[in-house]
Amino acid sequence: TQGVSSAASDVYKRQIFHREDLMKKRITALLLLLTLSVTSLFACTSADKSESASDKTAKTSKSTSTKKQELTPVTLNEVAHSIFYAPMYVAIEKGYFSNEGIDLSLVTGFGADKTMTAVLSGTADIGFMGSEASIYTYNEGANDYVVNFAQLTQRAGNFLVAREDIKDFKWEDLKGKKVIGGRKGGMPEMVFEYILNQNHIDPATDLTIDQNIDFGSTAAAFAEDKSDYDFTVEFEPGATNLEKQGKGYVVASLGTDSGYVPYTAFSAKKSYINKHPEVVQGFTNALQKGMDYVASHTPEDIAQAIAPQFKETTLDTITTIISRYYEQDTWKKDLIFRQESFDLLQDILEEAGELKERAPYKDLVTTTYAEKAAKASNDTQKTN
């Protein structure tokens, strides 16, 4: 009250704070006792239940049946959503991941840099991207660096699209032209420059390469009426869609002209692989089954299988794209990431001026899981 002195007011406040402190301590003690009681009860009644492999609450499949096997949730961040990665989508649509006890959540990162960030931050368990990203982070001194455990593609998956229909295209035709390229330091751009160098074309002086357009916007930028680009480097379905719109013509395959290149691989942090080897093995087994399906079926069959992943693309277009990839031997027969492929990758990085120091294969690649998956696949084929 107004009649209470300042000193008395301070005493009054201290009494209030003392009471509040005692109350907080009593509440904390009660909560602790309650927690211990519940924990003891849970331990007695649920001792036979274990945590999921990824330290997250294991989810059951979409079915509500209590008899259904509990699945381990795994978040996969893919660099792009492209028909180029057909074996992975086959594995998803055919239920191979769930058969291996995995509840897979697929997220698109739209760029290797973003996918790598997701893996390093823990928002994704597994990343699918160009392996150059793992070399960059290793050389930057990451302690819990990313390790590649399965290689999916062995050729580049993009195509050179021209404004005009050039019947007898030669790489020399790019001299003096303006081209939409890829992100600096990324596999699409480095493979493109690798091909240019192989054809004695200087990427810096013989043509103009625009590397400032976002990965998912290149086809739209090329298709604009006011666009002054002569060529663009496109993934599918971007390349085929430009053709169907009459906005461009596929004149070359970077996958064919670059040769065999370890373009994309699956990877995870070293700690995740060490902690969850059974999850990584199951994941790799599912991928191998997807590879086996692609190797033993026609483009039409593969297109039917993965169509739900590409609802905005017609079945005819999906089939056309798969046929292109099929003809250029895009997909490996197994998932083993061999050292000669890793060495070639670092050669490309060095030639592009993106690599100051070569990274050790033994640190950044493990073939254990892919080898086991390949053996299981071979054994199954023999018995059949």
C-alpha cells in the first residue's frame, strides 16, 4: 500500500519470492516422483518393446492393424525428383523398402548443397546426391562427415537442348553461344565443362554459361518468349517437355558424351551408418531390388511402375524418357561404388578447378552394404 515504506516493500517481495520458490520445488519433486512411478510401471509392462533404429518413435505402416510389423522411419532427401532415378522409385512403388522394415519419407532438396545441409543437420537420415558434396564437406574438416554407401547412376542424366533443330550437332557449335548451365561446383555443370574440355572448348572464354538460374527454373527460363539463350542443359522431364512444347530440341546427351561417371550416390553421416547398420543394409537391399527390376523389365513396364511418382507427366512421356536412359546404359547392375569411379570423379573436380586436395576413398566410401545386397540378389536369381 501507499503507506508501506520501501524497506518493508522489499521484505514483502522477498517473502513472496520465497513462497514461490518453495512451491516450485514441491511441484518439481512431485513431478519427478510421478515420472519415476510411470517409468517403473512402463518398464514392468513393456520391457519387451525396443526403440526404433533411428531413435525416433517407430511408426506402423499405413494400416492400423496391430499385427502389422513396426517399421523404422527413415527420411531420404533427394537432390531432385527425376525419372533419371527410376530404380529408386520402383523400390518405393513396389514396396521394397517396407518389405525391409523401412517407413520411407521422401523429400526433394532441389540441389546437392541443400541435400547435404539436410543430412549434416539431421533433418534427413540419408541423402541422395552427387558424391562431390561428400568430398567438399570432408575437405572442409567435418568430423562427422558423410560416407557414400550405394551408387545408383553411372552416367550423367542431363541433355543439351538447342533453340533450333540441329541435325548434325557438334560440340564446337557451342562456340560464341549463350548457354544455361548448372550451379558452380555441382555435377551437372562440371560434367558439362568436362565434355567441353574434352572437345577443346574453353568454358570460360569460348562461350557464355549462365550459372545463376535456380535448378528447377532453367527450362522455364529457356522457354520464355524473350529468352536469348541458344542452349540449355536440362534434366528430364524438362528436356522432353521443351521438345513437346516446341520450345527446344534435344541435340546431345551429356551421359553418352561424358562416358561412365559416378553421377549420384546414397550417403549418410558416419555416425548414422555406425549406429544403424541394419537400417542401411535394409535400405540398400531395397534399392538393389529396384535395380534388378529395371534391369529385367522393359521401359514400358518401368514407366507403369513409377507413374505414381510423376502424376503431372503422361505415361507416354515417362516411357520416352526411360527409353533414352535405357539406351545410354544409365543404371548400374549393382550399387557398389568402386575406387576407379571415385578417382574419375576427383579427376573431374580437379579439372573444373573445384578440388584443392584429393579425399581418401577408404574414408568416403563403404562397399559393405552394396556387396551384401548384390550377393543376396545373385543368390536369389540362381535359385529362381
